[in-house]
Amino acid sequence: MLDALDAMNFEECTPIQEQAIPKILEGHDLMGIAQTGTGKTAAYLLPVLDELSHGNYPKDSVNCIIMSPTRELAQQIDQQVEGFAYYLDGVSSVAVYGGNDGIRFEQERRGLELGADIIIATPGRLISHLNGGHIDLKKVSFFILDEADRMLDMGFYDDIMKIASYLSEDRQTIMFSATMPDNIQKLAQNILHNPVEVKIAVSKPAEKIQQIAYVCYDGMKERIVEQVLSDESLDRVIIFGSSKQRVKELSLILKRKGYNVGAMHSDLEQREREEIMLGFKNRRIRILIATDIVSRGIDIDDIQMVINFDTPRDPEDYVHRIGRTARANRDGQAVTLVTPKDWPHLIKIERLIEKEIPKPDLPEGCGEKPEISAAAAKGRRHTPGRHGGKGRYNRKGNGKHRNKNKNQSSNQGAKA
């Protein structure tokens, strides 16, 4: 294990690793609250691999199940298992996820029936193998849920409970989540036994991220993005949209204008998603346009800029998104496009990060930014008509653009 850590240039524990690893080694169930980028994958993999390497667990049986919300995260966890276990004898792993062809399913089935030590799986795919009788979970000693909040957001609560019903009662359960809403507390109560809690506060964005917000109307966004991307030194950029429809539309628009872009959303087949992500990592694709499917758990160190085409509704999603840049002590930029109706969300973001985000004038040729009323700027709601019939936001000039924008912004497409 130490040889692997040395080869991978691991030198110091992160706070979540420092607190979680001893508790897991002591055999406690654990509830970890930590966002992506804090090192939580190693926080559970290292102690579990260390335990398995001692050889005190059944051979030809599944000893550890790791649940992941997405295929991409499952693949990344599998790669980390390979790295950490490189010098260990006899510790095997299989990644199990949907969206691929029948050949892949058969390969997974054979691996499961042979009894890999560690199974990294998305809930739906593991249920398919359980229903087919391809896997026996009675001897599983470690049950791990990574990014549990995302799994519940994606509707996997019942699947997780069904999977847990196949497991031994004396298993060790480890659960990590970036947030602790009511549904996560309910899940923890149902599957954890006297857990210890390790909580790492949501970290603020890296100081090296230069954050700005362009206040604009929805119809101005495409032009602003074009102006920002006209900087030819930017060769690796992620643009986040609020829905798969927004991602598809923006991708088509930028492709028509000659930009080298790839789109990542839930409608793609697994093979297509893997090709796009590989192309982005290898710089064959300059700009990745995506839903929040890639805001967490994708490990690319040299992304220069993140553009929030749509302002995140959840302030923590903002931190996750812009955390894709300025990694490994590099510089990075984060640009957020904020419409008047998004202003309350921007205020929440600024409260979370305890910093006011600069709001410069729009790039040349993009028009004049809206003027936000004093009450809205302080986060207070106004009732339309309270001040001479004017609504909450005012634009320099007449109000025609405001009405037009309201109609445009109401049709943003279904959520990804």
C-alpha cells in the first residue's frame, strides 16, 4: 500500500482522510459529509484495501460493494482501486454500470460469478445482475455509498434499500455525501448502525480562481460566451447548462460557429459519453458543454475556465462546478451568467463563499447589462406594482426587453 501511495505521489492526508481512515479501520460504520475534491475516495478505499490485503476474507466471494451515482464516477473509482492495489496480490475489482452493449454485460456477469473482491456499481445495473442471479452478496463485509445525495436526487432510494436487503447485517457500512438533507438522514438511519460522523465544512473556492459574474438577459448569453471564448489561449473549458436541452442547443450553436465542442448529457449512450470525455482529456475537444453530470467526481487538473451558462440554483453546486478549475495549485477562471431572475441565487452563492463576486460590464458588443434594483441587490423580494407599477428589476431605458426576456427564459427545457 505504501509503495502504491509513493508511486502516486501521495504525501499528506487531507482532513477527511485523516479523520475517516482510523474510524473505518476500527470497524465503525461511518457517515462522511464532504464535497468532491476533498479526497474522500481514498478515505474509504485505502482502509478497505488494507483490510482485504490481509487475506482474512472469503476467496471467490464479493467482499466489498461500492455504489456510485454515475458511470463516470464508477469508472474513476475503479481506476483508483487499480492504482492503490497495484502492488497488492489477489485483490480484484470489477466496475458494473449500465448504458453499454450485451457483450459488456456478459463480461460483468462472468466477473461477478467468479467473485471479485470489490464491485463498483451504479444502482440500476447492480439490480439487473441481482435479478439475474449473477451475484451473491451474503458475504459482503463492506458496503460503501459514494455521493449518496446524488443517488437519491436521481431516484435510487428504493434500489439502494433493495441492494442493502441482500447484505449481511454484520457488514460495515460507509456513506459519503456532500450535503445532509432529510432524505440522506433517513437513508443513514435505515442502513447505518451506530455510525460515527465525520464532517468537513464546505470549502470555499480556491483562491486562485478568478470569479466574475456577467449580469445579462437570457438572450445575451450566447454572444457573451462567444466573446469569452474568443481568447485563443483557452484550450480547455467546461460550460455548465441547467438542462440537457440547453446543453444540446448551445452545443449546436457553437459548432455552427466553428468551435470545437463536445456535449455531455444523460441522453447519450455510454460509448458516446466515454468518447467525449476521452476527447476532452486528450485535448481533441476544446470545450465541454455539460449538465451537472460532470460537476462532481471528474478528475482533470488543468481546466482553465468554467462558464456557468445558467446560474446554479444550489450554492453548493456553484462550488462544485467552479472547483473543476484551479486544481493542483493552478490558476483558473470562473464566469457566471446571471439574469435578473437569477439574482437571489447569486446572493445565496455569495453568502456561502463569503465573498462578493465582481460584476463587470458586459464584453464589447454584447449590450448593456440590466440594472438591479436596490431591494433586489439586498436579497429582498418586491411585489410587482409596489413602486409605481414597476416590477422587481429595472432596465436603463424602456421595459420591452424585460418582457421579452421573461418569455425566453421560461422555456429552458426539462431538467437533465
